[in-house]
Amino acid sequence: MHSPAPFPPIAHRDRISIQRIGVFAYHGVYEEEGRLGQRFYVSIDAWLDLAPAGQEDNLEKSVSYADIAAQVQEIAVGQRYQIIEALAEAIAGELLRSFPRIEEISVTVEKPNAAVAAILDSIFVTIHRARAG
């Protein structure tokens, strides 16, 4: 089976990773999920050129991890989504709009207590988006 072509490589592979930002929110297709809520975890990988920030020891040439985490939390609790794919899209789009230094982003949304009739540790989706042009 042939897998789809990956995104074209960017000139550098510098990356900021923030793993498992926890939120309590009300996402899901079932009425109980909207009423009771549950935990979700969001992980971010953001690709950008970190050389100028590292060479000059200057946060203004990077992206603030705290700002990314705060924005993820605001998005995750600010609106209810039926599916975690939509939440991931909202986060990716807003982070690309808010942080022009980010060239590509991966967003993973984990739903550890998904209403699935199976014994499992967690369910998650990961999307990868690149800045147009």
C-alpha cells in the first residue's frame, strides 16, 4: 500500500514541543459529554527557525511557550466541539494566525475517557498544518 507523500520539508527542523496541556472541557457527540465534561490533553509541535533566538538569547525571536499554552487552554474551553478533529483544527488555525514565526504545526488532542465500548488507554487525533505560501 502506498502512503501519501509527506509535507515538503522545511529548510530547518527546529521545533518547540509542548506535551499534554490539560483542560477540562465539554467536547463530544453525546449529550452526557456536554453535560458532565471530561479531561482532554493537547500536545503541540511547532516548527520555526530557532537559530536567531538561540544565538541572541532573545525570546522575541522565538515563540513564548507560556503564550502557546494559554491560547490552547482558551480555545479548548471557549467553545464546544462535537469531535476532537474540529478542536485540533481550531487550535492549529489560531496558533498559525497568532504566531507568525511558526511555519508548521502539529496538534494532538487526546481524549482519555472517550465513550467507546472497548478497553483502551486513550484515543487521540493528530493533525499537521503548514502556513500557506
